[in-house]
Amino acid sequence: MLRAFFAESFVLNALPLRILGTGRHVPAREVSSGELDARWQLPAGTTAARLGVVTRHYVGEGETASSMGAAAAQQALDNAGIDGSQIDCLISACAVMEQPIPCQAVLIQRALGLGDSGIPAFDVNATCLSFLVALDMAANALALGRYRRVLIVSSEVASAGLDDANPGTAGLFGDGAAAVVVGRSTAEQGSALLSSRLASYGNGADLCRIGGGGTRAPHGEASAPAASRLFWMDGRGAYRFAARHLPAFWTQLLDEAGIAATALHWLVPHQASGGGLDHVVQALGLRAEQVVRILPTTGNQVAASLPHALHHAVVGRQPQRGELVALLGTGAGLAIGGMVLRY
């Protein structure tokens, strides 16, 4: 049935997926790179020049990943024109949860006032690619008729795990949340997921990590070093690792979508770093204006980064229905993920 649905105008394996609404939330506290330069006793302008981040937001007292996620989710629901009770599934797509148990999704569900709804809620964790993986899962579930509408929420408090002893990494990140409501498109609407790929390379597992908090080095153990709860990244190593695999990945993603790179209207990338975004533009042969870039005002928001950029594209750039939009990112693991959508 699905193959017949797309036989005339889409590639064979396309899935009927439509973005119904998007939302985002950032904490009120804005932290400039100048403030961080002063904290780290660096010459003025160093952090912004090196990392490409001018300002970012950090949570304040009483703000949590679930409260931010609920705020972004409510905005997405409002933009979709539906009530929270009309979703059939809630997926939390985060890299770092608010607490190990229960899952982040039920905390967001409760914060939305849906705690007694019975709506299925669960987590998906693929670090910075969590949103892409959740969107792929939602698209397949919608295509099979399992759900009608799915709410995906990514919310991150990156500031909780930053190491001031490593300004080159700590200055890159910010806190925030983003959410997307998706549903199954009709043949007349034509919106679709044309291709989706995830490639994981476990040999890069040590390039980005938080060593503590799990069973290897639980928080609170006297033997666990304090630094184990902080984020560590070999930025240069991760960049080189991803750059080596990205061109072939991109070619296969477009081939599976049945399109040429010249047919693409927009690229919405994970906001990994300023250098990473520059490399994407150059390596993939894109024009700078095709690439959605919010890094200077948000920093890298981990899993929330990509859906936040998608929200910015939908609200700010207002792509037309039928235009081709690619989502692309890298994550700890090391992993590369991408999608091509007919918006």
C-alpha cells in the first residue's frame, strides 16, 4: 500500500511524513562569550573567535530539562493547532536525562499536564543524533498506522556537565529545548521522508564522553573521580573522524532519496561547532545561504540543537511545501545521521 502511495512522485521507500508544528525554548539567562572570557581569564573576543559562539543560554534556579521540554512542546502543539491530548505518543530525544529513572519522557509528559493521560512516553538516546533517530522511528510508526500524531521533544542542560578547565569545549555549549509534532501525510499533501541513514563507528567511542553516572563509575562513589561527571571531548579528533566518513555518507543519503545535491533547497545541520558548519558547506558543495546556522546565538545544544535549527528554518525561513530539506549531524559514538524530507 505504501509503495503504491508514492509510486508516481516519490522514491520507492519513502514514508508519508508531515511536520505539523515546531517549538523551542531557551532559558532566560543569557551568557555572552565576553563573560566567559573574563571567567577564564582569556583575552576579550577569544571564545567567540575560536568557537563561533557569541552568546548562549544557561538554566537558572528552578529550570529543568523537563520544564524546558514542556515549554517547547506546548509551543509545537500550539503551532500544530492541536491539544496535548490529541497526540498518540511522546518521545523524549535527549543525550543526557534529568535523572536516570524514570525516563525523561514521563517527566515531560507530567510537566505538560498529561501525567494521567496514558499516552505512551519513552526515551530515545543517540546523543546529538537523538532527534533524528526519534524522527525516523516516528515516521515508520506513522506509516504503519501505529500512531496518528507523535510529539518529539529534545531538551538539554549541557551547562551541568561543562568543565571550566577546558574552555575550548565548555564555551561551545548552551542549554535549551526544541519540539516537533509530526503526523502522516496524505497523497494530496505529498510531504514525505525520502531517505534516512544512521552510521555508527564504535572505534570513535572515546572521542566524546561523560565517564561517570553509569555502572562503570556511579556518582557518589569515593573511587570515582569528580571529573568523571563532566563532559570531555577530543574536538579535533572527532572533527577528523567525521570528516573522513561524511562525503560517502552524504552521497548515499542523496542516492537513496533519488535526488541530486542541486535539487536540495535547505540543509538543517546539527550545530556542532563553527568549524564543523564551515566544513559542511565546503565539503558538500552547498551555498552558505542554504545552511541553517543558529550556533552564534545558541551554542551547541546537544540533541536539542538540530530540532531547534529546524524550528528556526520553519518559522524564520518558511520553506514552501514540496521543497527538499536535508537534516544532517554527527554525535558521540561516533555516529553520523541524516534525512531527506519533502517538506
